[in-house]
Amino acid sequence: MKLIDLLAEEVRASAAYNSNIQMAPSVILWTDKQRQWESALPLLQAAMPELVVLGDYAPEQKRGPAIWIKCVIEGVLPEVQLPQDRTPILYLPGVERRDLRAITDCPDVLKPLAELQYRGCWWIYNNTGRDWTVNAFLISANGGAGLDVAKDDKSQQAMLRVLTEILESERDELANRRLEAPDFNKLVSSDPVRDLLSWMNDSKVCRERWDAPRWQALVGICETEYHFSPERDGELTAAELLCQRQGVWESVWQRYAESCHHYPNLPDLLMKVQPDLAADGASYPAINADEEQRLEQDLNQLLTLNSADARQQLQRLEQHHSERRNWIWSQLGHAPLAGVLEYLSQIAERTQQVFSGIDAEEMADLYRRKYWQVDDLALKALASPLSNGQQALVQQLLALIYTPWLDEVTRNFQSLVKAKGYPGIGQVNEATAAYAPGGEVVFFVDGLRYDIAQRLVQMLVSKADIKLSSNWAALPSVTATAKAAVTPVHDRLTGRVTDRDFEPSLLEDDKDFSAYYLKKYLKEKGWVYLEEGESGDPSTNAWVQSGDIDKEGHVKGLKLAARIDTLLEEIVERVDELLAAGWRKIRIVTDHGWVLTPATMYKVDLTKHLTDTRWGRCAVIKDTVDTGYLQLGWYWNGNVSIAMAPGISSFKAGQHYDHGGLSLQECLTPVIELSSNQQVQPVPSVSATLSDLRWLGLTCKVQAETDAEGVVAVLRTQAADADSEICKRKPLKGGKCSLMVDDDFEGMTAVLVLLDDGGNVLAKKPTLVGDE
């Protein structure tokens, strides 16, 4: 991994938060009193396009004064666009944290930013409140690169002088040796191809930053090896040679193709090169730009066609443009329509015919085998990074080729249910069947649709043995009804005709089922309800719930598509915690799926006086009134009649996202069973207890009681994480040892742990490094 990538990863990681108890930070604050990172700003902004800088007004460099920065962060300046899926990073050169802390004493130029400390988070050195210096980042094993850097003045000065070159280096190239001034200086001239590309990327900045020897070295190499002179011919000549890729320039091109993200300005230079008729578009961005423009025009023309003709034309366009997804211009985000065309053409191919079956089960089997992919492709198309105009175009195309197919398939399903019944009635509830008597945790995820579960399975497949099956949601497919049906306490519930909002009530008492009774009945059943962050006892049974898929769908509508993978990553993280805690079986269940339409759902009329409760996709009908729509019994009480919106229509206007109706997407829900393939860690065969811990300066004096051999002591920032160790391990001799810590860790929170020879933690105690 390049150090710049590691740096970007660590800065972004400081914005991590618990969505159950915290709001997402609005900004990451990066203070740099000594201005050490300032020289690498072009590279930093290339790696982190969400980075804005406090300074003189220069919007093209994402730099400006405090008031301008506030406007950029709030997204009200159309000329400065930050990535929507990233937390903005505010770099403050010459500013330290305490400059913002005391608002009354805060300099006037900073006062507009002071309130951001309450809405944002800091990128600070190991929670000490200090700035991350370049040296600290390079040497720290906790949040840094973990390198061995000499502390003498020459080495430190050389390190800052070649900061950009250091960040462009692979960490493995610098590891396992002591880095001194000569090592840093070698970075300057050891890679002429990198220097050439850096100069082409921004010739002015490179000439200002490079010293004379480095510049002259590059000039000489270019004249002898690359057959042009940077001084006489300039960067446009170099761009022409790079695009032509003849002779030695092929290796330069390959290098650029491998690291194109580190040269964000180079495509603009290459765009100035005019290709001839025989030019290869793979190395000429002008050709790619022309093709993108032509594709957008062709896609707009499809809107005048019927669905069948539009599908044919999409597949023809795919044959012409698919090659461009292999060009580096696609990697750099300059071919977004070629990217989304892959999904649109596959949807076009798979929706040429609708499907049905002899009954609902046969339809479900076809959906499980292949047609779930249509819904997944539609989500990927909606999630593609496009301009607002292009997003609107894609939504219109999906409304032309995907929506009619979805509506007709849903009507087929509803017709089969009307004729032969809903298969979820009277069948075994797969979500609650055959619990293990102990050692199983049920993980509930609200709104985990079947196609999304397929993605989740791929993310989990390396962690455990996986079985994906399906279950029919309780009707109507809303959370109140369907979640209750998949809990282990479903047998304690019933439905009364007086119940409202599809919420069942208690079997023994006429009270609404709620989170309180879920926890109460689980406890009576011998189960444990695990709160966020709790891991529980893997020898018991437990209920866990997490995931915000349904909530985000109702709030964000079409924007849910771009959030799916992030939401799934949160689920995977929770699964990792459970597996690490020793759970050997995890059953992931859900209540319902949902429908997401590119255009708002067609509204159908349902007279209000006929209903007791009316939601978008379903409604409770008074008495035995015939509404003209398909009516089915409530899962918890068949005497309660539920009207279902036909096809993918809605009883309410303006809906993109909804559930509660009768479709495969809403009713066919996944059940994912994980059986851990990890070996259970052996119980430590020795014991030890800590009796004393004292600090003398930065030396930790340890005293413990143990009769075992091979017990060692070490300081970590995380008790169970061997990668977080901040000192060398020392064996206990006579129950004692001393641990010496580098002064960079002074004041940080740590944990003293005792380990056996197998690395198992025998004892631990929190401490503050250097505490008196």
C-alpha cells in the first residue's frame, strides 16, 4: 500500500461513529500548526478530493477563507463540488486545536469555523489532542505507517523536503530498515518515470518545489532516454509522446495506467492532444470524451422509443461502448455513462420477457434462480456516480425498460395468489424454525431484500460456511406485522380486530407488542437481547438487531441505492464482532423487502371512508367491504381484511420507496445461516494476576503473580489487538519487568496485558502512559 493511501484511510477513519447513538460528523478537522503537510497538498487533494484548505481564496484549488469554507462544507457553492459519499476534510495549516477550543479568544479569521468542532471530529495523534506530525505518522504503529525513522536534524529535514515522494512510496519499500537522510534523498532521483509524470501533471508546482539538481537530472534523462527536452519542448510535446505510446513511452504509459489516480491534472493536459484517425482511444482522452457525448445523445433518443425497441438499442450501444470500461478514463471517472450502460444493457436483456408460473412458489423459484439479478442491476444503475442530468436520464430509461416489467411480473404474482393463495400461509416459518438449543444468535436486519442478501452473502462467504434460503413475509409486508412474526417469541402474540397500524398484541393481555415485551419474553424463554456493542455468551441463544436499510429507504428514497454497500458493511462488521466473541452459528433474518421505482409509483384511488388504516401499498378495509382490489387476511387475524395495491402502484402519491404490498420483492425474504469455520481458541492453561503498575517517566514498572514460565508483559492501545502494541514485549522475571515507551506515546491511553506463550491474554489493566 502506498503511504498516501494509508494516510487517506486513517484520516477518513477518524469520522467513524456509532449510528445508533451518534450523528454523523459534518467535517473532519485537521490542524497543522507547523505546516508540515502543506507541501504535499496537491497529492493530498488528489488522494482525498473531499479535502478543503483554509487560506487565500483559490476555489480551483479548493482553498479559501473561513466563510467560504463553511459554504463549501454545507454544499451551497455549485462551483465547488465535494464527493457526496465522503465526510469533508478541513485542513488548517498554521492552526492548532486550542486556537478553536476557546471561542472567545479565537482569532477573527477562525471564528466562523469554531462551531465545527461540535459538529465534526478531529484527526489527532492517538487521542492525545496533538497534531499528527509527519514524523509521528511515519513511525506510529497505531494509526500510522510503523516505520523506523532517524531523529537527527538532517534526517528530519530531508523527510519534510521530500514529503510528496515519501507519500507516493509503497510502505513495504521503506519498512524493515532505519530511514535516514540518504534514504530520503534517494527518493528524489531514484524514479525518473514518476518525476516525469509528476512534472506533466503540474509542471509549475514541480519546478517551484524541486531543487536544481533534481530538475537537471530529469532534463538529462528525458533528452537521452525519452528523446525530448522538457525545457525546450514543454509538457504538451510530452503529452503527445505519451498518448502515442511508441518505444520507451510504452513503459511510461503503463506506469501511468497503474497509478493514474496520483496524477489528477494529467488528463486535462492529454485532452489537448488531437488524435489522428488511426489513434487508439485507450490513450487519448479526447476520443473517450467524444464517445461519452455521443452516448449521452443516443441514450436521450431512446426515450422516444417503446420499451422493446429501447431494449434492443441498449444492447447495441453496449456492444460499441463496453470496451471503454477497460480504459483508464473509466477508472478516473471520465466514462460514467459507459459504466452505467453495463447495468442498463443487462436489464434490457433480462426484461425482454416477463415471467410467471403455475403458482406463486414456482414464480419464487424462478426469482431465486435468476430474476433477482434484475433488481440488483437496477440498484447498481441508480447508484452510479453521475451528474444530476445523467441521473435523471438513467431514471427515465429505467422507467422505460424496468418499471413496466416489474409491474407486469407483480401483477402475475398477485393473480396467482388470488387464484391459489399466498404460500406464506400455513407454511413453516423458515426464519424461526429449528433453533439450536444453545450457541445460536438470531440477527435481525430490517428491510434486507433478497437481492441485497445476495450481495451480503458474497461479503460474508470467506468468514463462515453460508446457507441462503428464503421465507415468506407475514402479510402485509410491513415492519410491525412481519418483524413480530420472525421473532423467537411469535407464539406469544395474536391479532385482534381492534389492533391498529398492523401491530399485533399480546396473547395473554390486550396490549400492543413492543420492544419492552420482546425483551421480556426473550428473557422468559432463556434468550438474551444483545444491545449495540454487546457480544453475549456464545453458549446461550441471543437476539441482535441492526441495520438501517428500511429507515434509509423511507428517508432517502432513490438515494438508498448508493448507500446499500455501506449499510451492508456495517452488518458485516457486527457479524465479525459476534464471530470473534465465539458465536458459532448466526441466523440473519428480516421482516420484508421493498419496491423502489425510478419514477414515482402510479397512484390508485381508494376511498378513505372504506378504510381503517391506509398506507402506501396496503390498507385495512372496514368490515367486509369489496374495494375492487385484491384483499387478503391479516397474518395475525384472518378476519381483518387487507387491500393490496395492484402491481407496483400506491394508494399514496409521490412514493419511490415503499413496502407492505404483494410482490416478490416485498414478500420473498432471505434467511442467511452462518456456521463459523473458525477454530475455537484454547482456554489458557496458565494464570497470572497484576499486583502493581507504576510509571517512572516513560518506563512502566510491572509486578505480577504467576508460577508459569513464558509469561510476557506488553502495552497495547487495544487489549486483544497485537498490532496495537506500543513497546517491546518483556518476559516476567520473578514476577517483574520494565517496559520502556517512546515519548511520542506520552499521555495516551493504553492497556497493560500479560500474555502466555500462545499469545492468550491472561490479565489486563488500563493505564495512562507516563502517568505520575
